[in-house]
Amino acid sequence: MSSKFFESLSSSAGGEDTGVGEDEFLARSLASTVWSVELRTQNPASLQVQSRRGEVVAPPQWHSVAMKEDREERPWADLNAEVLAEIFDLLSFEERLTVLPLVCKDWREASLYPASWRNVDLKPWITREVGPVRFRASARELNMDRLVRFVVDRSCGNLRQLHTRFCTGEALDYLAEKCPQLTVLSLCDCGMVQDESAVRLAERCKKIEELDLSDCYEVSSKSIAAFGSKCPQLRHFTRRMVNWNMYKESPPRPRGDMDAFAIAKSMASLKHLDLTSMFSLTDAGLIRIANSCKDLETLDISGCFKVSLAARDLVRSLCPKLTHYIRPMMRKPWCKDLCELIRTFPAENS
């Protein structure tokens, strides 16, 4: 990942004079993007020859990228900036940041409207940029806090949906302070987020309807209980624990039943629950959830191999509205590593 990219985010998210910072940030990002597109459209063989001859030089400066403002009638001419912002809000993070400002002046202005940044999914960009270095870097090096702050500032606190990864408690504190209207929040692989920040977020963002705390191993049942009690509209909860192999030296402490008890006690109105690979979940935790969450429509416990067949079948009778139920597959002889891991996770006492 380019350090200049995050320096640009930091400068434009500082809150002092965002107009100048955003213009400079867009100039650098767009100049690089246009240059990359131009190179890709050329013939690879010709490009290689030009490179050997020294004809391919540095990328063009921003002032050389002309914004074509022709006077012809455009299909979107009758759409005001507010309507354009509603449409732009459906596009990807990268398209809003690097493509829209190139179309015309009106689109560039609309792309800066807070309404264009109410729903943001950073996961595709983060996954592509972080993927090659993820298993060689520490959680501190994969810090996406500045990216989150940039999005929050662009939305002027009107952020409704955010999907991100590799954040710390500082990002959650900023969300709690600036985005009380948040309804959908996905925090995956946020191994540095702890209960203090998560509980603070739950207390201030009470309109959350969908929550994903997958692979947040420092977030305990205390935070789950806080979200359940402080967010009465919560209907979707995901707690997938599939990246335990990243903690080879100090594997996370199993807390399957503890999380299950917190879900049963504070999230009785849940309709969709995903507990994939919650290895230490036992019959006690699953039955407690089934007895409390009668409105469950979808339930995924794939990878929860400590749950017995009898308990899996009992869930259907306890949850009459259940229409989508994914249960663990039978263990295969070749799953030696997985079976060994399951045996090392002792069942938790209630």
C-alpha cells in the first residue's frame, strides 16, 4: 500500500480546510488512475518497445488531464446534484473517488456531497491491497483507521452503512462520536478492537440493525451483550471465527458458549444469526439461543463440530420460523488438523 495514499487521506480528513485537501487528494489519485488506464489500453508489445527506447516517461501531471466540458446535451443534464448523489451512493468506493470526478464538473461536485458517502464498502479495496502482505504483517501494520476517518469526514457524519477490516479502537471511537445514524456495521479481522471501544460504540450508535464482529478475538461477550441491549433494532448478527490460524503463537481463547449465552440474553429479536466456525460452541449454548431467539429465520452453525446431532435437530422444533439452516458437515478422516484443534478446545461450563 502506498504511504502517499494514506498521507492524502490524513491531510484531507484533518477537518481544517477540506476543500483544498480534497482537491489535492483527487488530483493525485486521478492523475495516477488515468495514467494507468492509458497504459493498459496501449498495445503491450509497442509499450515494451517504447519503454526500451525511453519514450515512456513519468505519468502526466494533473493539469494535463483535461476535463472535457462540451456543450452538448447530456442525458443527466436535468438531474440535480442531490439526485446524482443518491445514484453515486450505490457505486463502489474506488469509483466514487477516482472515476466520477473525471466525467464532468457537475459529477465531481456531486461526488463531494455527503449524500454520496452514506453507504461505503471498503472491503473489496482493502482485500485487494492488503491480501499480498496480510500474512506477513502484524495487526498494527494493517491499520485502516485513517481510511475510516476519511470516509466519515466525507459523509459529514451521515454515514449509514460501513463495511471495513483491520481497524482499531480509535476508528470505533471516531464512528461513535461522528455517526449516530449508523445502521449497518461490519468489522472483520479487527483483532485490535477491545471491549471498551465496542461498548462505547454500542451506547452511541443505537440504530444499528446489522452487525458483523467476525474474527474480532479481543471482543468478548460483554460487547455482544452491550449491542444487544443498546440496539433494539438489531436483527442481523454475524460472529464468524474462521481465521484462528493467524494466531499460531497465542491462539484466541475459546468463548463459544459465553457468546451464545450473551446472544440469547440480549438479542432475542434476532432474525439472522451466523456463528460459522465457533469451535467451542456446545449443545448448551445452541439450545439457549434456540429457546430465546424464536424469530430466527436463518442460522449458520457450520464448523461448530461440538454440537451434537440431537441438538441440531432440536433447534428446528424450537425455532418454527427457521427457513435457512446450515449445520456442520460430518467430520472426514482427512480433517486431522481440524479435529485436533477441536479436541484442544475444552467445553465451557455455564
